[in-house]
Amino acid sequence: MSTETPTRDPIKVRRISFDHEGTELPRHFMGGDLVMSHIVATLSCVFPEGEDYFVRSVRNFRDQITDPVLKKEVGAFIGQEAIHGREHRAMNDRFGELGYPAKAIDRFIGNRLRFDEKVAPPKFRLAVTAALEHYTATLAEVLLESQEARDLFGDCDEVRDLLLWHAIEESEHKTVAFDVFQTVSGDDKYRARVMNVVTFAFLTTSIIWTMISLAKDPATRERGRLRRSLKGLRTSPWLSKDVRSRIRDYNRVGFHPNDHDATELLAEWRERLFGAEGTLVDKLAS
């Protein structure tokens, strides 16, 4: 099945590097919140092997793309994801130094995804990538939209800045894996079935590794701290009814990632981070 991609802003590969030398990262970097710190660290540790998997899954179909716009976007997608993996690996080293099980998570995810590549057909892996890209783009846009979400990082600019850059690029390329899947397959029922599998696997894996990470943290055994932190999750902007609805919308027949338009949001954040007075301009390669 062939689809024609709509006209949209080109995806930019930013040669960025976050220098972590000389900065002090608190153990519970999410404003001192125990559970949120472990959740964010766990997700960060999942990213490097996940990004590599996404790249391989999309690259499998690169030769089948004839639309010049989509073909160019695939190249930019690969470039962005490669840099995401590199920068998260550097951050995950910091998390490992703080006692988070970064290497164990990275090893588990890598083994799991390589096994998947041995037994699952390329079409399934592409559908997995499109589904997970919907998750990451949805969560990324929450970070960009919600001051409450950004405030959860407290004074930890180091992690917040990395995730804001990552969030912009996840939103910028959120259509790419989906459009490749629609081009080579376009099977809405298959896409929805794979999303259901992905939702179970993604949530289960994230919850289990967050629990393992918490179990290793002495602060978890401080009286009342875990209970108070879990209570705070009830009002988390990332777990709102709207977010859950946006995730489920993926299974709608005729869905497209651009149904959730982020054009103005991205224009605002590109200026804030990478405009003439942007806060992250100094981290870009000249």
C-alpha cells in the first residue's frame, strides 16, 4: 500500500552534546521525589537499546520508500535517534553512579530486543516501532505542554534540558515510522493488535524494572516516603485521562500521528531552546 506524505517542516538532525563533567546530580533528581526519579531513570535506561532497535526496524524498509519526502525523513529519523541513544547512554552512566541499575536494564533490553529480531518478522518490528514512537511522542508533548510536568524536575536542569531536547525531536519525527508502516502495509487491524501487545510489554517491563530499582534504594525504606511518593502519582500530568485517551487513539481506524497537531508547540520550543537566545544553543556543534 502506498501513501503520500503531507507537506511539513523538514526534520533537523541537531549535533548536540551535553557535558556532564563538573555537575552534581542528586540521587532523587526529580525534585526529591522518590518514585518519579526511579521512573524517569528507568525510562532513560531503556532508550539507548530501544533507539537502536527503532533505527534497524525502519531501515529494513528504506529501499521500499519511493516518496522523496518520506525517504528524506527516514534519514533524519535515523540521525536523530542515533544521537538520542548516545546522549542517553552518557546520562545513564550518571544514573549508574548514583545507584540506579542502569547497566542491568540496558543489558536486559538489548538481549530482549535482539531476541525479538531473531524470531519476529520485519513487519512486526516496524509496527512495534510505530507504536512505541506514539508513546514517546505523546509523553514528549506532555513535557513540552505542561509547566507542571517541567516543574517536577525541581532544580535539576541537567536532566530536564536533555529530555526537553529529546522531546522536541520525538515530536518532530513522530510520523516517520508510522508513515513507513502505512506505506509498506497500511493494515489498521494489524497495527492495533501490535499496539495492544506493545502496551502490555512496555508497561510491564517499565513497572518491573522501576520496582527493582526502588528495591535497591535505601530511601524506599524510610518511613512513609514510598507511600507519599506513590500518592503523588495520582495527579501526575503523564498519567492524566487526556494522556491515556491520546495513547488509545492510536488504535482508531484512520488514525495518524498528526491528528494531534504540535506545530505551534514545536515552533515555540525550537525558539526557546535553539533560537538566537536559546538555552541549549551552546550545546550544539558549531
